[in-house]
Amino acid sequence: MTVSKTKSARPVVLILAGGKGERFWPRSRERTPKQLQKVYSSKTLLEETLIRAKKVTSISRIYIGCNEGLKKSILATHKGLSDKNFIIEPEGKNTAPIIALASLQLEKMHPGAVHIILSADHYISPLSEFKKTIDRAVKAAEEGFLVTIGIRPTRPEMGYGYIESSGSKDGLYSNISSFREKPGLSVAVEYLESGRHYWNAGIFIWSGKTILQEFENHAKHIIEPVRNALQKKGKNAIAAVFRGLKSEPVDIAIMEKSRKIVMVPASFTWDDVGSWLSLERICSHDDHDNVFIAGTAKSSLFTRNSTGNIVSSSTGLVALLGVNDLVIVEDGDVIMISTKEKFSEIKELIAEVRKNPSLQKYLV
């Protein structure tokens, strides 16, 4: 494969922040989704991501991809941002359409720059290793590659996609032999033990020129109508195009088809903050493996003969007696209680709530 080198100025960062975060309900709601919540620290998930982005570029080169309503919420709650820091998607259609839209706009504003794509709901530590990994990925992107960050698996995880490495090149990056979808338990155990498989973190690095060319090669049905809508210079034109696009992740639209893909292994600790269950891996435990996320200084947890519970509360004391492996979340006008075993059905529960007109207020 022949690649062209693109030496750029400081990279630009696109933070994908358009998700609904339903698996963090009731804390995460339509107007204040999880990326605007303080989940594992005193900062919101978006603030944590902005701090990471500032390690590799300046605030004037950081952009947040989201809808117009969420933009207003972000500007009201996150200082230091302006209208110029946003790429607006009319509606959520997974990652490929928003990345196509952003790539066209960013290449026009910052021609030749490397684009770093981050998600607003990741846990990453330490920042110094994050920067080292991204710096290596930027060098590969400047050689004309599409770069994905691979995470060395620490458990047989069935909820993540995997990347199979076929060997490293010059110690900078690894070639990829295949992408693997979310496996069953036995296959996940094989991946963990193989030494060749990495979790797909959904962190991408590429030049604007390269990603636009790959959209032309593999996803014309996305890039052409989006480009035409931008040339018409109207929100209505872009909205009309997005209505007609199918929901498609960039992994399937581009990454699994391109011949320019390489992987840079991460040297940092990573977790997808996907649901309340993920906080077991991130937050501290008491002596009985209970996790407590305190919404205020006044909130506290007291337990007796209770183990493995995840509790989030902002008001007063939560006392647990003889209960195990529960998820308990209090958020103002809603208390949600689930077993860990059944928590995967949270989206189905929300869908049922949504069908009841009298319960709509508990979702917004």
C-alpha cells in the first residue's frame, strides 16, 4: 500500500457527544445526558474529555459534535466554550454521518490537519500516557493511515468489539488483520489469551484528506449528499440529508473496508463508561465491594450484610440491609432499582416508560 505523508499543524479534536446515555438513567435524561453528568469525578464526563483534548491541541481547535439542544445545555454549563466549538448534527445517526459532516467542515477550516476523534464518555488514565499514545498515532496519521487505538483486554469482555493485530511495524503501530464483533464468552476468553486481540476503543486519528478519500472510496452514499447539503449552506438542507441517511457506525462504513487501517496500542488505562455497571471498574469500593457515587457532600451510604451493590444518591443516607448485587439510583423525582443480572434490560424499561404519557416528565 502506498501512502502519502501529510505534515500538519497542531491537530484538531472532534468530541462525539451526541449519545442519549440511557443506561445511566435516571441521572442521564434527554436534556442532561450522561456526558453532562459528574459520574466518576468532580467533573462531568465532557469536562474530563475536554481536559484530555487540551493535552494535544488548543481549545480553538476542539469541536464538539452534538445536536442544537445539547449545544445550548453545554454552553450553559461548561465555561470556556463558544459557538465556534461545535459541529451540529440535526439528528443522531450513529458515528459515520457526523464524522463525514465534521470532516468536510474541519478540512475546510484547518486544511491538512490531523483529526483526533474522541468519545465524551470514556475513562482514561493517566493523561501523560494518553498524550504519548496520541502523539504516536498522529505520526502514523501523517503518513496517510487511518489509526485506531487498541486497548489490551483485561477480562473476557463480551460487550466490546475487538481488533486482531497481525504484527507491528517499526514499533510505532500494528497492522490489522480483522475487526471482530462482540463475541460470546468462550470466544472472548480466546481473545483474551491470544495476545493478538485488542478492544476497539472507538478513538480514531487520521488526516482530513485521508478520511475524506476513504469516504469517497467506501461510503459515497454518506459523503456525497452531506457535501451537497453543505454547498447549499442551509440547516434545512443538512437536516433533510440526515433524515434520509441510515444509522451507521464509522467502524462498518469505513474502518472494516479500508486498506489504510493501522492500530496503535494504548499505554493508558481505558474504560467505556457505558452504564452504572462500569463504575465497579472505575470507582472505589468499600470492604464489601459496594460502590457509592455521592451526588452531594450530605449523601452517604451505610450497609449491613450487603455486598456488591452500586448506589448513587444525592439526598441524605442510603441504608442497605441484607441485599446483594443491586443497582440503586436516586435522582430527584426518580428512584431506579435493578439487579445487576437484569440491568441489561434498562433500555426496554425506558421504552415502556416512554409509552406512558403520564411518565414522560421522568425522561426529560
